[in-house]
Amino acid sequence: MRSLTPFQNLVFQLGGLLLVAGAILPLVPPLAGYAPYVFTSGALMFSPMQLLQRYEGRSFVVRRLRRQQIFAAFLLLVSACLLLMKSFRLGFVYGEEWKVVLIIAAVIELYTAFRIPHELKKEEEV
């Protein structure tokens, strides 16, 4: 996997922290109004940096896991859009749909976060 530059890594980590903070803020009533903005800024920082990490090897398993990771990054952006739509009462979103999409994205991200390094290590040994 192509690694990120130090600045890109900083943006990636900051985006991850903002994602977590934005997901937790709706639980704190005085700060709930900031949640859509914090979460969306985190998604806009995290997802592009994840797309910049490229895999140039030939392992089918790692390429499949990378596609899943890209799909999860897209779901994070969809979740941010749903959260903004809910907060502005736009469109068809009036409930907690963004949480369902976020949970799906988080499960996929968690799975790929553990599996990709394991597969890369296996690939190096061969």
C-alpha cells in the first residue's frame, strides 16, 4: 500500500477524530447542533485521504478489501449527507437513517482495518 505523506496522515487522523466526535455530539443536547458540521468535516477529511492510499500489488484478496474500504468511505459521506439533510429538514430524511448507514460503514471499515494489514503481511512472507 502506498503510504500517505505526514500532512495527509495528519488530515486522515484528524478526520477520524472529527468523525467520532460528530457521531457522539448528538448525545450531548447543548452541543447537538454542531454534530452535522463536525461529522461532515470529518467525513470530508477522512474519506479522500483513504482514497489516496493505493494498492499496487496483485493480491486479489487485498484488492477486494480495498474496494470494500472505498465503499465504506463512500458510505461515510452518505451518512454525513443524511445527517445534514436531517438537521436542515431537507428531502425524505426525518429520522435516524444516518446512524444505520454509519454503523454499516463502521463495521466495514473495522473489518478492512484488521484484514488488509494481515493480508499484506502474508503477501510479504510469500
